Amino acid sequence: MSYFEEGQFALIRYEDKKFLKKLQRGHSLNVRKDVLKFDEVIGKPHGVKIGKFELFPPTLEDIILLGFERRTQIIYPKDAFYIAHKLNLNQRSRVLEFGTGSGALCAVLASVAGEVWTYERSEEFYKTALRNFKRFKIEGNVKFHNEDFLNADVPENYFDAVFVDVREPLPYLKKVHGVLKPGGVVGFLLPTANQVIQLLEALGELFGGTEVLEILQRHYKTLPERFRPEDQMVAHTAYLTFARKLTPS
Amino acid sequence: MSYFEEGQFALIRYEDKKFLKKLQRGHSLNVRKDVLKFDEVIGKPHGVKIGKFELFPPTLEDIILLGFERRTQIIYPKDAFYIAHKLNLNQRSRVLEFGTGSGALCAVLASVAGEVWTYERSEEFYKTALRNFKRFKIEGNVKFHNEDFLNADVPENYFDAVFVDVREPLPYLKKVHGVLKPGGVVGFLLPTANQVIQLLEALGELFGGTEVLEILQRHYKTLPERFRPEDQMVAHTAYLTFARKLTPS
Amino acid sequence: MSYFEEGQFALIRYEDKKFLKKLQRGHSLNVRKDVLKFDEVIGKPHGVKIGKFELFPPTLEDIILLGFERRTQIIYPKDAFYIAHKLNLNQRSRVLEFGTGSGALCAVLASVAGEVWTYERSEEFYKTALRNFKRFKIEGNVKFHNEDFLNADVPENYFDAVFVDVREPLPYLKKVHGVLKPGGVVGFLLPTANQVIQLLEALGELFGGTEVLEILQRHYKTLPERFRPEDQMVAHTAYLTFARKLTPS
Amino acid sequence: MSYFEEGQFALIRYEDKKFLKKLQRGHSLNVRKDVLKFDEVIGKPHGVKIGKFELFPPTLEDIILLGFERRTQIIYPKDAFYIAHKLNLNQRSRVLEFGTGSGALCAVLASVAGEVWTYERSEEFYKTALRNFKRFKIEGNVKFHNEDFLNADVPENYFDAVFVDVREPLPYLKKVHGVLKPGGVVGFLLPTANQVIQLLEALGELFGGTEVLEILQRHYKTLPERFRPEDQMVAHTAYLTFARKLTPS
């Protein structure tokens, strides 16, 4: 059996609300008219229900959505989950991504791949990502770099996959091509149609097998007697573009 | 550098078409007016372009969508990718799924988790999944069982996550609860609203933190001068339901 | 040329904001750091631009979304527009609807059909709809009734179409069938899947040619250099069900 | 009561199939193993059920989707219905559209507006639209012109609304502005993001209050015990852009 210990994080559900809290003695959580004292939680098994509160060990999605400090627009789990697999990662894969941002995609990549290299030129974002990983003890073989990938010293033909999350990806295409293994997969996250159009024009001779897509997530209310979609949804995060390295024969 | 060898599978792209072919000497592929002789491919680097043909090592998604023998409706990659992460899997996780079906979700789970147990009561489906894994040399620590999970001898409190893909999940709920670790995640794939309504009524005291959602994938045409969504899309595969094991304190 | 007159309503756009205001002398509108004095608007042509403010005569959609007093969840224009045509209305058609609610659908029906009868059992809603029509001078041949349609004295085989917007439509089906012309169209607006399932079970022998659908509307940002969908959208208003009256031969 | 007469069109439903047929003596319809003899239909009431066949008078949507001869991609009813109302039409409105194409939008506009002028420069399309209107006896005050709108002799400040369905709308913007009443509504149908981006850049000083949106329609299967969306849907027809005429004060 697994029990909540002092200092651990817990996902706390209360009706339709979610909280991610560090379980510290003497602290508590107030929701509507109810109080949850963390002293009562410590020592209880994972999945315990105390009054209307349900307590679970947080998943990586809970940590990213509720716990990560954000300096940038994060890559949403719906996109990050898809990206990790579309890049064809598994435990033997090496993947490189830039920019790191707040580290949300990096955390998902680290849960799948054998080796993750991540580049971020902003010192502020770089430190935020490091703090997020440290605070939530996210494991995985990740090498953080506070450097523009354009200037980075990276081995050629080394990575199974590369993911690009920068506003202007075009200057990076040649270098991305160089560090990928032949036939390796590259992905791009771009919010606007204009950016995708420019990217499609530029992928040209370097990459083939291009796909562009969006992932949409529609949540439903969970009351069985009134089953229906939620009223609002996220309509757009970004267009995802994937291609594969062409190699001159 | 990586090269195509005889007997390997290649993903072959030709304009908007995709093929997954085993590279056998003397064989060829005819598309429209063009012919690709596999003898010319063997020995060439991954990512080679021969005429209008582009050749890549297949990703797991390519293998599932184009290569898997199907006896059942498969779980689409867009759903499988999301499920694997929503179940909070990583390389230390143990996950159990039933029924195996053609093995599409199982292959994705195997690429992420440390240990996968899968149950399928139909001998025909069980053998199909085994053939699919063998044919495409899918690795990962997977234990296949040709048995109804209801009758299976499985340790209690052992799995980090369970995924349920059977038409009538209700009789399995208690056993699923038993084999999950406290706070562990369970997921369900159900095509109809009626099934979800029944499931939501039944999750009751055993599981909490319930979410129901759909994942939609919208593809775009990749011609940069005419950027627009594809004309048709898959409108529905299934509703995904996720919940977590509640533990009496 | 058409000019804004005192006492008329104007749709006022300011960047991404919209307002519907009655142009009264001495009044003004403050948005961010700008002020629009209505005295300056009166006498100006429709479509005038004053500073960052753009002023137009309001469309019916503007009136419904921004001007209507709401006591109930209104039927959104995206749905109302579709309903009016799916009911196959034109200027010779007779249509009956219940319940009236705040009158949003009624106003759209009145813009298309030759004759509209509407029923609302709540006196409060009935008066709200009347006030909305009077305030915005909505024309059309509409007969308002403050009465439950179940008790109403309505001619048989008289209406080309009927629209039903009540929580529990089943008790009304027989009467709806009676007042429709043979082959006439009936529509239903229902928020939950449970309601639709019950309706589909009940339509049985009375109605045929059943269709169920949702209308989704995805808005885009209008900055040409950053073309992309809005971040959020309405994910669900209601399921729309349409059927046609079967007639025993 | 209304009865099917010889020579009339009937919408015929058979399970999930739909047909639009002219009822001619001696003719019949074969579906799967069943035969419907039209001699048996003539004289029967609208809405009659004969075996598995259900027969209804066709709606305008039935006529457009199943009966119209198409030389061009038609504007789908889901879009046409929305356009007719977004243009703020009613029985006193004057609306102009170009190009006519096969006449699908024109037929919907004619069902709502008081006066419709339509322009089509291709003689082939012009004649197709005329044939469609004649064959299905579509009424409404429509003036067909076989002429490029750019060369047309049209009164200034005359129309409440204009709809533009041509591949390259930019050369027409000034003339559209001229024929619209002050504050009048213009709409555009464009399939690609590139076209919308160019349009947004050009609307500039002439039009304000711009909106861009898509209408999506998701159909459901109507079996009450297995309620779920259809497997496939139309993912994209076109982006709809609406704006209003700005008038120099």
C-alpha cells in the first residue's frame, strides 16, 4: 500500500475543482464551506476520501497543468502526449527539443525517451524549467542547456527526433537536419496559419512526408443522468507539423 | 548512417499516398505511372528520395495504421497516444489492459511502460496480436494472455494503471479496483453515449476523479499556397473515460 | 443614405469589443481611454467611424446576443439560423414553437416564415419575450400565447413545421403530430444525450426520417499577419433533432 | 391533407439512405431487396410509409443536396443557412451575390430575402443554375445575370447585403462597397487560409467589424440504444468572412 507522506504533493479533487498541494503539517485547504486539514491526510492511503475531498498521487498531467510555474505559454498535455508518440519515441530513443520554455513538453518527453537534450536561450525560462523539474522530482535522462540551439555544439546524425518550439523556426532547419539521423522525425509547434505556410514553403528539399494537424480535446460533464459536453472548450493551442529527414542518396 | 536492408519494412510516400512494404529483392511498387524497384532501395540510406518516392523507416504509428492485421476495430493512434500518457505511464510503470484486440494500444503501451500485461479471451484476436508484434519486432516487456481477465490470476494492488477495452466493462470494475495500486489510474474506451452513462453510474464508490473526453484530430493539406483542412475527418472513434482508485481509509 | 437617429440602437465596435446602445442625447460610451459622445453620432451615416469606434445598424444577431433580456438560456444564433432553414421555412410557411423562452428563436423564425405561433407557459418568460420584441421593434407575423402548448386550442394539420424547446418533450409528441401538415418537419433542442436517447425511443411510429446533429462554430482572430482560431469556443449548446410527420395511408 | 401527385418530387428514405425522385407512372425504385412502385405512391398522403420506404415532400435542403445538378463545388446548407442570417436578411431585404455557381446559396437567399440579384460570368454555370431553379420550381424574387459583377450596371447604395463567392475577391471590393447601403453586410466564402489572410489585409478602410468563422456540423447515429456520432464528417468546406460597410462621415 502507498500512503501520503509529509512534504509530498497530492492532487485534491472536490466536486468539479482540482488542486495540487504540498502536504505540510499545520496547513489546510478551504473549499466552499469545507476544510481539509493536511494533518489528517498524512499517513492515509493514496486514493483516500475525506468528506467531499478525494486525494490522489498527482499524475504528470496534474503536475504540468496545476503545479508548473509558467513563464511562457506551455504546450498542453493533449498536444505533448501526441507529440511524444508522433516523434516515435521509446526507451531507446534520443530526442532534442528547443526552446525548453517552462519544461512541460520536456517532462513528457523525459517520461518516454531514453535521452533528452533541451535548449533554451532565455536564462529566465531555463531556470524556471529547472525549478519545475526539481520541485516535482521529474526523472528521466534530461540535459538542460541555457543556449540558443543555433550556437550549440551537437553531434551530427545523432538524434532519432527533434522538436522545435520557437516563433521563427526557419533559421534552424538546416541545423535540425544535420543533427537528425537519416529518416528521423522532426516536429514543430506553431500557433498561426501564417507560420505554418512559411514553414511548408521552407521544408523543401530537406524534409519529406510532411503532415500538419491539430489535436482537439472535448470534455464531457460526468453526471450520468445529464451526459453532455462541457459548455466551453479550448478551441486552439497550435498547429502541429511533422516531417522526416530526407537524405541525399 | 542507417541503410535499408533486405527484409526490412519501409514507409513509402508518394505524393499524398502512403505504403508500408517489406523490402524484398525482385519486388516493386507501382503507383500511378511510376515504379519503385526494391532492389534499388536496398542499401540506400533511410530518408532516400527516388523519383517521386520518399522512403523512411516506419514509425510505430505507420506500423499500426498500415501494417497491423486487424480482426477488430483498432484503437487509433490519436487515442492510444493520449491514453498512454493519461494513464501516467513511464519506464517504471506496470500497466494491465484487456481486451488485447489486434494489439494496437498494447504496442503503444509497450513503448512507454516498464511492464505490460494484456488479456484477450478470443483465441483469434490473441493470435492476431501475437503475429502483429512478431512481424514488426515490437519490443517491450509484454505478457500476452489468452484468457478473460475476469478469470485471470493477477496480484492485488500491483498495477499503476489499467485500461479497459471491452463492450461491457461493468462486470470487471471490482476486479480492476483490486489489481490497481491505491490511487492508480483506470481508463475505458467506449463508442456510445449509452455505455458511458452506464459506466458513470457504476463507478460509484470504487473510483473517483472521473473525466470523460474525446480526442479529435484535424489534418491539413500541406500545399503552402493553399493551406486548408482536409475535406473529411474521422468524426468519432470513442469516448475515453478516466478515473482513479479510491481506497477506504 | 441612412443616418443614425436619436433613440435608435447602434452596434458599436471598438477593437475586439462590441456594444449595443440606444443613442440618447447627452449619453456616451467609455471604452479603455476613449469616449464616444452619442451627440456626435446622431445624424452621422450608418457605418461611420469616429476615432476607434465603428458604428453600424444592429443585425438581428447583434440584437439577440447583445440586446435581449434573458430569463432563460437562449438558443444561440448558430443554432437558430440552422433550425429556421432545416424546418424548411419560407415566406409562405406557418410555424409553431414552444416554449418561447426569451424569444431568440422566435425572432429568427419571424424573419423567415409567414406566420409564427409561439407558446410559453411561464408568465415571466412570456412577458420577457414580448418586451424584447417591442424594445427592438422586431416585425413578423407572430402570435404570442402565455399557455402550455399541451392545453392550447390549435387547428389540426395546419403547420408546415413545429419546433420544440422544452425539457421534457415526450408528452407533447402526439399533439405536435396532430397540428403538423402531413410530411411536415419537427425539430427539438435538447442539451443532454440522455434526453436525445429518450426522444429517439419515443419518435417511433409518429415521425420518420430522423436526424440528430450538432452545429459548432469556430471563430478566428482577424489579424492578417497572425491568422489563427480564437483560443476558446463554445463547445456545446444542444443536440438538434429533426424528423418528419408520418401519415397512416 | 396533402397528397403525392404524378410528376412531383418526393424525398424517399429507406433505412439510412435518401433519394430524391420524380414520381412518374410505371417507374420504381429498387433498394437492397425491396421495390417501391411509384404507381402505389401517387395519391398517397405526404409522410406515407410503404414497407420500409418513407416518403416526404422534399425540403429545400433535400433539393440542394440530392437534386441539384452541380458544375461547381456547391455551398453546403450548413454554410448557406448561416450565411442567409448572418447577412441579416428578411422579407424586406435586397441581397446581391456572385458567382451564382450551381445556385445552391441563391436558392436559400431566395427563401428569405425580398429581392435577390445574382451574377455568374460562366455561361455553363449560369444555365445550370437556371435549370436547377426551373426543375424544382424554386420561387423568390431572383434576377439572374450571366455577367461578371465587375462589369455589371448596378445601382449604388442599393443592397442591404452582398455575398461574394469567387476565387479572387480583391478586385471586387470597391464595387461591392459601392452597391451596399451604408452599414450593410458583406460576406465571403473562401476555402484556404491564404485567401482569408489576403482578404483581411485588403478589407482595410472600406469595411469594419470583421469576423471570420467556420461552421462545423456533426451528425449522430439515430439508434437510441447506441447513441454516438457518425464515424466520418465533413471537416472543412470554407472559411466564412463577414464585414460591414464603413462610410466616410
